[in-house]
Amino acid sequence: MKRVYAAIIDYVTFFCVGGIFFNNVYDIVKSFKIYLMIIVLLFFLYFFFQDFFFQGISFGKRIVWLKLRFREKTIGTAIKHSLFKILACMLWPVTLMYYIAKHRMFYDKIIGIEEV
């Protein structure tokens, strides 16, 4: 369950820190589609930065003392992991049920991730 708590901490932090910025962006672009694309892009960059430069240890994982081990640490792996995290965020009820049942994320085997 540490991974669930880490994800909640990451999302709350992301939206609390970015809340003021997100309001200003919406005032500038005046389009919900573009606004949503900007938020998804920022999510991707946040996750990619954490995966590539800090080996998947995000702010939330640091707080709950969780480490992940990647089979290979490449740019491609970081990109795949970031995209899968965004997909898991969009499908969070299904992702949460899967994680509770299997004690792993649905993309762990695809990317080659193990919890340490």
C-alpha cells in the first residue's frame, strides 16, 4: 500500500504547487482542451524527470520510504513508465483495484519494475 500512499502524496503535491500556475494558464489559453493538454504534458515531464534523474523515486516515494528497481535504466524506460503512470492516473479506480488484488501495478511486468 506504500505505492498508493506515495501516488496520493505526489498528486496532491503536484496540484498544490501547480494550482496558481494552472489558473493563470487557463486565463491565458481560454480553451479547456489546450489547458488539459498542458496539464498532461506537465504530469509527463514531472514523472519523466523523477524516473530518469532519480531512478523512479518521487517526492511521495521518499516520504513513505519506497524504492523501485528497474531492470534497465534508459530514456525509453523512463518515457514508458511516465506514460503508464499517466494512464494509471486516468484509470485510477481500475488501477487501485488491480494493485490491491495483485500488490503490483499493471505495467510493472511490461517495464520490468520491482518494489524493493
